[in-house]
Amino acid sequence: MPLIFTSYWFVYFAALYFLIYWLAGWAGSRAPAVRLWFMLGSCFVFHGHFAGAAGVAPIIALGLITYGAGLTRHKVFLYGAIAICVAALIFYKYTHFLALSVVGALSASWGEAIHQAAKSALPAAPPLAVSFFTFEFVHYLYDVSHGKPSIRKLSDFAAFGFFFPSLVAGPIKRYEQFLPSMHHGFRQVSLLDVQEGILRIAIGYFKKVVIADNLTAFIQYQDDHIAQLGMGERWFLVAAIALRILMDFSGYSDIAIGLARLMGIRLPENFNWPYLSLNIREFWQRWHISLSSWIRDYIYIPLGGNRHGPFRRVANGLIAFGLCGLWHGPDWNFIVWGLYHGLGLAISSSYRVALGSVGRGLGNILDSLPALAWALTMLFVGIGWIFFFYPMGEACEFLRLLVMPV
């Protein structure tokens, strides 16, 4: 996760930003307009500082294409804009991976040629938050194509797209919920908003800086000699990795939600105690909620969801979760992590019917023993995090060491 909210620049930026934002309330009836334009300018300062001109320009271009297509409400333009947004995401984030790992697997020379050509055309790193921009733009275009209202004002669209608290780590916003909340915050920020925002930010920083960062140091130290650890210590390391990932992801989400709340704006919740889940389906209802619901609404359901029989449902789930894994990073370990969860979710949702009386009996046992259901769910999730956290070779070696004494 990029170290943006924990940088000194951001602390100074946020202190000045919120001072001016709150003082703008003295503008009376003009306060909403003042706050809107001040926020827009600040969002572009924030994005420009961390992304640079080369990172901002492609996102502005995609935003203008998305906004214009939304105004037309014509499906040709809307779906064309979706294709452009997705193509841009693939180009910036996945070209090297596709060249070396996909094309290269078929022809090493072709893969290397594409890789070298891409190096001259691509920036050193993808534009900042290109994945989040793409998901929010695609959500907007898809919803408009299915009859939802367009955003008519360019300033409203820019505020939705470039809102700096959620820019890097989410939550992924839905425009029909965000815009009314944004305009409410421009009109009035209550003392309760400020109190709850400060508390949420403090919780987020505690999760990220105190817990996640210290766990990262612990894990990195243990990585150097995993083979020398005892079996109990290896499994303790799995638990540390699981806690580190949760604290890092949810800490950033808490900070983003708290920053928005300081403006009187409510962002959707992103984590709801996922490690209390009793099955995989419940886990994904609690984990990175804005992402999992986006995957469900804009990939799984459009593919057919569960409407075409069990085999199609499993295939749709594997495709959706494979893409969910790939969204986290251009590498095979993320794809394997996504497919692993897709298969786990398919089994968790269907074993009672697929296995007949045996499945129903197993389900009844898990229903009557929630501690066992929880332990099995956490075991499944913890093993999955090994694929998420390590490259494929290291992940497979770690898994071997979890079941073999040496």
C-alpha cells in the first residue's frame, strides 16, 4: 500500500486543507460553492503531488471521456468508454505481465520484444490509483447504460472521480450515494462529524502505523529463516501475515472514511470484522466490501451470475475472483489467490446440495459447532494469504514448510 497518508507532506496538506474547508462555512449561502471548488483544486494538488503530470494526464483524459459518454446516454458511447477505460488499465498496469508471462510462455522472443517496446511507451509505474479510477468510471458508465441518471455538472463528476481521501485505497464509491452526501457536507459539517472523523482517523493510523508496520518488520525478519522456525512458529507467522494484511487494508480505509467524515461526507464501510466469519461467503460479505460488491455487480452478475446452472455459476465465480486477484497486482500469485477464493466460495455455497446427505450432515455439524466453522474458515483464509503475500515460488515453499517438519 503506498505510504501516502503516513507521509509528512500529507499531514501538512490535510492540516491546511481542513482549516480552510471549515472556515469556508462562514461564507454563508456561498459556502457549498466555495467548498466544492476548494476541494476540487485540493484534489488535483494532491493527485499531482503524488502522481506527477505524467500520472495525472491519462486519468483526466479517461475522466473526460467517461463524463462525455455519460452525457450522451447512448449505449455505443457508454460501452465504448468502458472499453477505453479497461484498455487503459490493461495497458498501464498489465502490459509487462502479459508480455512476459502470457506471450512469453508461448514465445520467449515475442514476449521479450513486446516487453522492450512497452518499456519505451510506458511510464516507470502505472498512473496513481488507475485501478480505483477505472472501477469507479466503469461503475458509472455501466449504471448509466442501465437507466441510472447521468452526472450533468462537470464539477460534480470531477469531485466524484478525484475525491482525494478515497483516491488511493478506497473505498470504491457509488456515485448515486456519494454525491448527495458530498453536497450535504458542503452545506454543513456537524461537531459529531468532526468527532467521529478524528476518532476514525486515529483508529486507522493505529492499525497502520502501530500494528501493521510493526508486523511487517516482524514478518520480514522471520522471512530470512522460515526453515529454521518450529512448526508452531511457522503457523504463528501465518496468523501474523493475516493480521498484518487486515490492519494495513482496513487502516487505510478507516483513515479515508475519517477524512471524508471531517468534511461531513460519508463513505461506505469497507471492512466489518471479517475474521469473525463462519464461512467463505460471509468472509467476502465482510472483507473489502466495496471491492467484493463491485466484483459481484459489475463482473459476476453481468456474466450470468447463478442464473444458468451450477457449472456456469462456478465458472462465473472463478472468472470474477480471478480478475479480483489480478486487480490487486500483475502477478500469478494474485491470480492464484483469487481462483483459490473463487473455488472455496463455490464449494462453501454448494457442498450441502452437491454431496447429498453427507453434505447436509456436514453442514449441520458446522451449524452446531460455530467454533469449528470459524477455525476452518480462518484456516482457509490464512493459507490463501500466503499466495497473496509472497511470489508463487516462495508461497509454495512456505506451504510445504507448514506441513513438513524440515
